[in-house]
Amino acid sequence: MERGSLWCKVLRAKYCNANHSKPSSWWLDLSQVCSPEGHEMWFEDNIKRKLREGNDTLFWKDDWLNQGKLIDKYPRLFHLSTQGNYHVKKMGYWTNGTWNWDFKWRRPLRDPENQLLKTFLLSVNTATLHEGSLDSWTWTAAAEGMYTVSSAYDVLQGEIVEERGRIFQNLWEIPAPSNTLAFGWRVLHDRNQTRENLRKRHVLHLEEEVVCPLCFHAEESSSHLLFTCPFAWNVWMATYKWLGITTVLPKEVEGHFLQHISFCWSKRQMLGAWVIWISVIWSIWSHRNAIIFKEGNVDVDKVIDLIQFRSWSWLRGKFKGFCCSLYDWQIQPAFAIAML
Ligand SMILES: [Zn+2]
């Protein structure tokens, strides 16, 4: 939506009454969701101007040809024009149903400018104007061009899918062994072999078969086993204490993965921090397997030692420029990451 556009004025007049100090919540929601700071201009990207007679379309400053704005394509001609803020409708006239352009210049055009004018005319003549019919908007995300809540939802879902794609792309760049990254990928997609997933696939049936082997208090799902189980929670708390960070942990996997890098400023730092994330989930999973298959005991300290050692050795082996000693890594991991 454009500031100062007719739509904007109507909406402001209707929902942003000057007699009231607060605009309506409907208006606040709409302006928030349409703002560039919000969802990446998803609304603006999906509306297109439908040119009819050109009454509400700025000739130079709107992208009415769907080829970019003329002011950007032909800045030299724009500066010579005396019709800089004209609507398309005022840039010419009709004679017997035929449209004629009537461009006005500050001075007669010179040779190079006349050459430019030829391509300019080819561009503007690709449009068809409709006498007596008003310009309108069309919503490109729906086949019939009408805005609907469900089509807007689909657009936003598409962005979420794209965002997830970006998240998962980062995963493969983390400098950790490929089997641990594959495990991380399965966790982020909830495709690892937890007891809950085995129950869903009808491999396990009985209630006692699907219980968490670490706390025996809940079904063993990915998010329980790796994040909310008291054992996992203690491991994460000890990890963040080691990193010198106080945080509230998201319960779902993706949020956890993203929040983990909240203290990082660069891509290298993020990848370094994610090495720790992968080593934590991998270490919890390995510990769980040791308990099930080798009858080990639940031991948070042992897991923390392994997390520190694994993350350090992976970074040493796979990250160029990481030359921290194990001792320094154990004492000041956040400082080592900040140096990445
Ligand atoms: Zn548990």
C-alpha cells in the first residue's frame, strides 16, 4: 500500500478518526501487517494496478507497465518533463476512441534524447487505455483477482515455507560431522526414531513402550526428549551457564534452533554456536541410547563434558581459523565464538 494513495486516505478517514486519540485496532493490525518491517512487503508484492483510463496511476512514478517505474528507466526524460506528477490520464487525450500521448518538455529534445524517446514510446505504447473506465487493483494471489483471507494465508504460509528452507540450508553449513547434521535434520523435521514416532508408525503399541526412558513421566517425542525432559532441561541449563547466557528455552525444536544463535552477530559466529546446539542434541541422544542399550546411568555432568569436547573437536577439525585450546574453550566458549 502506498502512503498518500486513495486507499490509504479512505482507510485513514474511516478508521483513524482525528477526534479520537487512538486509531481502531483493525487499522493498527492492517498497517502493522502491511508494513515493510512486518512480513517482507507480502501485501504490496501481491497487489497489482489494473490500468483502465489512468485516472489513479502516476505516469512516471507508478509501475503501471509492469516493467519498472518510468522515472527509474528514463531519468533523463523525467527531468526534462514538465508533467512529473501527472496521472496517466492527464498525459494525453482521446480522439474518436483513439488515445494520443501529449508529452510536454522543458525544452526541445536533442538528438540523443530523441533516440531515447523512441524506446520510451515503444514501452508506453505496450499499454492499452480504456476510456471512461476507472483504474483498479487486483490481488494476484487469487485466480479471480479478489483479495480473500484464505489467499493471504497461503501467501504467508509460502513465506514460512521459504523461511524454513533458509533455516534448513544453514544446518548443512554447520561444521560438524555429517551423521550428526543428518540427525539434526531429522530432529528439525521430527523424523528421528523417538518412541512417539515409532508408535505413530505402529512399531510400538503399549503405553509403557513409548514412555521417555530418562524420566519415565512423558511420551518420548523429539521435543520432550531433547528439550523439555528434566534431564534435557538440566543439560541445556548447564550448557547456557557454561556459555554465560541466561535464557528462556522455547519448547518447540525450530524455535530452539533459532534462539540458540541470538547472541551471535555474524554468520561464522552463528555456525560456531550451532555446532554447540548440534553437539547438545547429539550428546543427549547418544546418552539416551547408552541408557537403553548399555544400561548406563543418567549423568548430566558426563554429558556436559562430552558436549564441550565434541563441539571443540568439530570446530578444530572443520572450521578454518578456530585455534582455541580445549582448556580455553571450556573456560570461555562465548569469547571464542565472538572471535570467529
Ligand atoms: Zn523425559
